[in-house]
Amino acid sequence: MGSKPTPTTHRHIFFTDFDGTITLHDSNDHLTDTLGFGPEKRRAMNLEVLHGRMPFRENMQAMMDSVTLPFPDVIRYLVDHVELDPHFKEFYAWCRRQDIPVVILSGGMAPVIEAIMRHELGEDVGREIVVVSNGVEGRDGKEVTEEGGWKIVFRDDR
């Protein structure tokens, strides 16, 4: 998204999480609960992670794999259903006036975060925010626009 701020270009940089911090609800949980395998299985798997019986990455992969909607439809759905914290826009406007870049560090998916930020803040403003997160790519020779055609790509695998 935006150009990456550095200590030499900005005196202050604000780093934040996305899901449940900037937003009222976790977009990945909402996606899994409503379009994937549902809240009961998600909660059970989250407990497995909390108790050290399942790696976080395996859990996240399973959650996203349970959503087979084409990825452009996933983005549209989340843009329509995920709300920003009501104070974030005011906070972000203050950051812009102070020339303090906002960097989102998230275990979610960058295309989703970027789409929600552009939708909520406007195309130009939403593009200013730097997002450091996971990506999405086609699965097994499919296109992300196909049913079951996308998968999460963990940032540290790139």
C-alpha cells in the first residue's frame, strides 16, 4: 500500500494490529463463522492452539481453507460486514495532521485489510497506510476468482 516509513523519514511511526484493534471484530473469525466451517469448530480449534496442541499457522490455514467463496467475493463480503472501531477515523485523521504514518502489522490477509481501509477511509487515504501481513494466491492451478481457488500465503514463506 503506502510507502514504507523509516526512522530517517519520520520521527514517529504508529504500529497497530488490525483485527479486533482497528476493527470491532476479527475479519478472519467472522469469515470462518459465517462462510466457513462455523463458530463451534473455530472455537474448538482455537482452544487447541491455546493449549499448545495445534500450531497457530495450521489453525489459520484450516480456517481459511474452509471458505470456498471466490476471493473477490470474500473481499466484498468482508468490506460489507467488518466495521472499523468508531474512533479509528478520528485517530487516523490526527495521525495524518501530525505526519505520523500508521503501519498495520497483522496475521490476517493484506488484500482484505487494504480493501477495508480503502472502503472506510477513501481510496487515496486508504492507500497511505502500510500493511505488513499475509498474502493470497491461487490454489492448485486455479485462479483466486474461482470457487475454492485461493489460499493464504504466510508472509514469512515469501
